[in-house]
Amino acid sequence: MLPGVLFALAGAMAFSGKAIIVKLAYRYGVDAVTVIMYRMLFALPFFLAMSWWASRGRPPLTRADWLGVLGLGVTGYYLASFLDFLGLQYVTASLERLIVYLTPTLVLVLGWVLYRKPFTRPQLVGMGIGYAGALLVFGQEVRLEGSNVALGALLVFLSAVSYAIYLVYSGQLVKRLGSLRLVGLATTVACLLCIVQFLLLRPVSVALSVAPEVVWLSLLNAAACTAVPVLLVMMAIERVGAAVTSQLGMVGPVSTILLGVWLLGEPFTAWVAAGTVLVIAGIFVFTRSAR
């Protein structure tokens, strides 16, 4: 069991490091379109290999399957990632991670809107606690950084909504294709969309003129915060189950905040600490009641 726990903790911390690396890259004068292009360019070979590996000996995808993969690639990985990168231009890595951590509550809301799945009282209590914590940190950041924080928080929240849509609609495709194959194919779609987006919006000279640090940070982001965490989380689920892996994922926001303070010089106040505790406690109550 210990290896599974370690895999889950390492995967959660690696995923959370994405925001730190993106914020570091922004210090070299690049924009979200360029940063996400480099990240997806370096991650593309890994996800192509994952798709090939998971598709061996499996029946080919039908037209409906390809349409589903395309839709999930757009919502779950392209839009969710791009909106997140845009939002990180205006908010701290700490606030970004707390907003993204509220994604399970958005899945529940979408389930109610689309399928009329009922709420339970503990779920509502957990949601209330979690959103109160996020609003606490948001209010503190607005006072310190100004009105652009509202725009950044909205973009990150829309990113979480986009990923929640992916989670809601991916269930049937996961059963037919398998999680590894679906993730590989959908993320490949997102990688290609991010590269095409850059070619449409920016001249190639922009990519060639970025600071070398941006390239190395993007390579680190693609490997350590994109590809490796996918494998770590999958290996954790195989050993300790999805429920335990999800609970251990609570270390993610804490590691992001600590790294933000250490590497980015982001403020760590009593308000941030209180908000973080509330968000983690709220999601803990929410997920326990959901199970």
C-alpha cells in the first residue's frame, strides 16, 4: 500500500507544480498562447505514445467515438488548460489551485442540471465551506492586487467548469475505450489545438525569440507536471483505489501554496491559511458524503 500512497502524493504535488512553472515563465515576457503551445508541443510525443500503447489489440474507434474524443479533448484539456493559463496571468498560483480544487462541486451541479441528480445535505455543507474559503482568499487578493484578480479568478473558474464538463461526459467513453486510451487521444487533440492556435495567432518568430528559460520551463512543465503525474496517479489508483488517491490529492493545494511562497514570493497571510483550510475541509466533507 505504501507505494500507492507515495505515487498519489507525488502525482498530486507534480500536477500542482504546473501553476508555479507557468508563473515563472511569465516573468520572461511571454503570453499564455506561447507558454501553452510550448508545453503541449513537448507533451505531444508522450501522449501519442500513450495512445498507441493503449490502442494495441483494441478495435478501431467508430465515428461516434472520434467525435466524443474530439469534444472531450476540446473541453477537458484544450479549453480547461488555456483558460487556466490565461487566468494565471492575473491571480496567484495559490488562488488558482484553490479554485481548481472546487471542480468536484461543479461536477455535482452539472449532474443536477443535466440529469437532475439530487444534492445531499452534507454535500451542500461541504460546498458552502469550500466556496467560503475560496472567497476569503479571493477577497484578500483583490485588496492586495486590484481588480484584475476578478478577471483572473473568472477565467480559472471557467477552466474548472470546462474540466467538469469533461468529467461528466467522459463516463461512457471511458467504459468503451479505457481511461489510458481516452486520456492519450483526448490530450493529443488538445496538444494539436494549442499548436494550431499559436500558428494562427502568432508568427513563428515569436516562438524562436523566447528566452531559453521559457523553453526549459515548458519542457519541465510537459514532463514533470503533465506526463509523469498522469502515470503516477494511474499507478496509485491501481494500488490504493480512486477514493484514497482522491483524498491524498488534498496535498496539492498545500504544496502549491508552499511552492508559491518559496519560488514566487507570493504572500502567505492568515487569510490565505484560513481560506485554504476551509477549501480543503469543504471538499473533504463533500467527497466523503458523495462516496
